[in-house]
Amino acid sequence: MGEYQLNVTIDQDSGFCFGVVYAIDMAEEILAEDGYLYCLGDIVHNDEEVERLKAKGLKIIDHEDLKTLKNEKVLIRAHGEAPETYRTALENNITLIDASCPVVLKLQNRIKTSYDANEKILIFGKHGHAEVVGLQGQTNNEALVFQDIAELDGVELPHNITLYSQTTKSMEKFYNVKDQLLERGYDLKANDTICRQVSNRDMDLPKFVSKFDKIVFVSGRKSSNGKVLFEVCRKHNPNTYFISATSELEKSMFAQGDKVGIAGATSTPMWLMQQVKSELESY
């Protein structure tokens, strides 16, 4: 194959949101002091970043492990946790390093207030997602979680319902769900609780991706936000490739002189996008 140069640009608005930056900064500070730190669940939905922190002494545990842990420090990641986690920590003399994102904490609080006022709560979010588990926990797990409006077909709901959204959902989809519930005749209190840092990316990405021949979207496979933003990219530039690591790049994806844009999720580290850029520039 002949030599060819790609013209590569990273989207400067991509990369970690402030919630993730905050959690990782906290973890690195403690790792530098103590040499190790437990973290409840993946600190961020990006395997490459998790591996980097594991090498510094981060130990990922789950809720079962938490029950057997005593007298240790445990980090709560940006996604937040259900009340039960805090109870377990008290019982086991665990010091919680709480890096819950302020946007998520505010939402937890609003949901708890609704629940205490006996409202019937629906949460538009991904089943089993860490943030959603924490939100549901505010309602004694009574809130109904759905990730698609079709899941509500044939479900008997009271006339009055209160709708909330996981913070990283697509705004377009949320308003679509709201409209459909109103069409079905419910008395609906809809709370748009999507993080503005996420929704702003939804709005800025179309402008970015339209400038390039090809887009490489870098994200962990587990990232909800990554799925949303990848769809936004693909909608506005069909030549969009989803990759999680540089090893997934192939020369055949590109043609000589292509202008290539690199974008990522709120959980994609900038160093990984820079790695992708260097790899593309070596072609």
C-alpha cells in the first residue's frame, strides 16, 4: 500500500465529563498516598482507563465483596449508589470516598422527594445500569424502569405518573417518550433530568462530524452515553466507526487524504483519543 497522509482532528469537547474527572482525581490522590483503593464497580465505563488505574493499585469490587469488607476505604464512582450501600458501609466501618456526580445526587434527591410524596415514578433508563440502580434505590425499588416505550404496552399504570430520566439518556428520545405518554392520556409530570454536559454534546457533535470524510468514535462498550453519542455521529455522518481501542483500527477504513475526526463519550479519556490520532497519523 502506498504512503498516504490522513488529516486527523480530535473533537475538543469530547472526553471526560466533570463527574468522571472528579472521581478519577479523587482516586489518584488516594492511590498516591495509600498505594491502593477499593472502588465499587468500574470507576468509569472505559476498560482502558480502568486498566491504567488498576496498575496504580485500584481494586474493583462488587456489592457482594462490599458486604465482606471491613475497616477499609471504598470509592463510590460518579454514577452514585443506593441507600443500602451507605448502610452496609456504616455496619462494616467502611470509609466511603463519595465521588457521586452532583447532577446524579440532585436527581436522587428529587426522586426521593417524589417517592416520599407517594408519586408513581417511572424512570427512563437502562435496566441494571449503575446510576439507575442508585435512582431506583431512592424509591425502595418501587419505581418502574423502562428503556423503551414499548415496555409499557399492556402495563397498567395509574392515571397520575411522574417521569424522570437517567442523566445520560438521549434528549430527543426522552421528549419522544414524554409526548407518547401524554398521547396515551396520562396526567404526566415530566422531569427532564438529562445532564446538560451530555445534551450539549448531542447538539455540538453534528456540527463537528459534518466537517470530515470519516469519524472514529472512541468509547467503552459498556458506556450508555457512548451508545447515544455514537448514534448522533452516525446520523450526521454515516462513515462513523465505533472502536474501543487502537487495535480495532484498520487501514482499509480510510482512503488517501481522508479528513478524519475523532470523538468520544463522557467516559472516554483524552489520552486514548490521542493514541488513536497518533495511530492514524502513522498510516
